[in-house]
Amino acid sequence: MAVAPPAYADVLARIARAVQAAGRPAGDVTLVAVSKVQPWEAIAPVLAAGQKVFGENRVQEAEARWTERRGEIELRLIGPLQTNKAADAVAFFDVIETLDRDKLARVLADQVQKQGLRLRSYIQVNTGEEPQKAGVLPADADAFIAACRKTYSLEPEGLMCIPPLDEPAGPHFALLAKIAERNGLAKLSMGMSDDFETAIAFGATSVRVGSAIFGARKQT
Ligand SMILES: *Cc1c(COP(=O)(O)O)cnc(C)c1O
């Protein structure tokens, strides 16, 4: 395996330290390397160093970047999903982290049936109740989780959130953990480049880190 690029090695070390500081077992947190928009020259060394889990925001962009290497990695969709892309998303991704409404749950359930696949999913919660942001509102989360299980047989693994940019993230991570716990969901996808150590302290089981590994994203 190739030597890890310094920024990637640094993120791995910071995750390990945060896990230890939280009194959690080593390896308790999965790093999802967010490769959206990044040039292949930035991604290739991280892949070569052994990173196995990647996150992408858009179905078509992910297909363009990963189709040839699809078998080597676990791929997670972390951006909003339109129902007209649901069939492609179910076929291409291992995990969809942005399940957030009935219509999408229905279409995903149909596709799981049609394609005869198992789908790993997370429900996105809009913890900051931001109008422009995707995610089920905290007050509606319990009912939506129940509907995903009973009506759609989707068996979500956990919850995902993106806290507001201009607020401390801790209370949002705590809220997500509380909703997960009372609904018996084991997984928490929370924490990005600026706050993944905080997220780990609040119980994140996976962190989604892009720019701290690959550098700032170029505007598209
Ligand atoms: C882009 C993105 C990330 C990664 O953000 P960084 O700040 O670059 O680490 C994580 N989660 C989601 C949902 C994203 O869209």
C-alpha cells in the first residue's frame, strides 16, 4: 500500500485521537472521504493509501468518477436525491444517507424490490430547521423513521445531519444522537472537516470529510 498523503494521514490521526479521547474503542468511527468535485490527482493517492469509503453528492458525477473502480470501494450518497435519479442511485451506491421524505422512501422501496438489492440507508434530519436545507424536521423524525420501517421496509441504519454553518455544531450533534437513541438507530453520520472531532465526542459513527483530506474544492 502506498504511503498516505500528509493531509489524509493527519485526518486519520485526528480521528484516532478523538476516538480515544471519547473513551471509545479504536476503529469505532468510519471515515467517509468526500471526493465530490475533487480532481482525480487528489483522490488517487488517498485510494492508493488504502481508503475504502468515499462520499459523493451527485449521482452522475459519482458514476463518472467511480464506475471503473466501483468494486474496490464502498460508496455513499451524501447529497440530496431527486426521485427521478433514485433508480440509478440504488443501482450505484452502497449507502444512501439522504433519505428525508415519504415520496423518496416510496420510490427507493420500489427500486429495492425491482432491482432485488439490499439498500443501506440513513435518514437526514434538518436539525437546524433551515428552510433551504434538506432533511426531515426533528419534530417529524420519529414518525418518518417508523414509516420507513413499517410502510416501506427500508430498515434505515442511522441518522445524518449537516448543522447550520453559523452555529456551534455540538447541540445539533447531541439532538441527532438523542433522536437516534430513542428510535433504536445505531449509526450517526455527522461531522465534516471543521467539526469532525466534536462529532466524535457526541457519538458519530462515521464522519464525512472532504477538504481537510483533498484540499479546498475548486468552484464549478
Ligand atoms: C461536501 C460535504 C461534506 C464534506 O465537507 P468538507 O467541509 O469539505 O469536509 C460532508 N457532508 C456533506 C453532506 C457534504 O455535502
